[in-house]
Amino acid sequence: MTSMKVTQKLNQPVTFVTFDYAAAIIAFDIVWGKPAVLSNVIVHFGAIHTMCSYMGALGKMMAGSDLKRC
């Protein structure tokens, strides 16, 4: 709610909030549970969590490719 107040003061249409994975899951439940009140709130993960997910997916795609470490 504090972030939304600041967003309104700055005349911005959307409130962006960044969380780590565990807190973002809770935040998604809250935002999706009250769409009328929180329709302008965008929840996203921090950069480190996005990079970890990307690297994990890349590792899974490359598994079995016979690529060796130098």
C-alpha cells in the first residue's frame, strides 16, 4: 500500500514491486486475490532470481549435449 501511495504521488499509472521468489509467490496471491484494489500493481522477481532460472533452464537444455568444460 505504501508503494501505491508513492506511485500516486508521482502520478504514475503502475506500481512495480520486486521480491525474491518466496515473497513474490505470496505477493502474487495477494494481488490476484484483490484485483479491484491492486489492478495496477506489477509483481516481478529480482534480477538474481531471473538469472538463476535462466541458467537452470540453459543447463537443462544443454544436458546430454556432450559439451565438456575446458
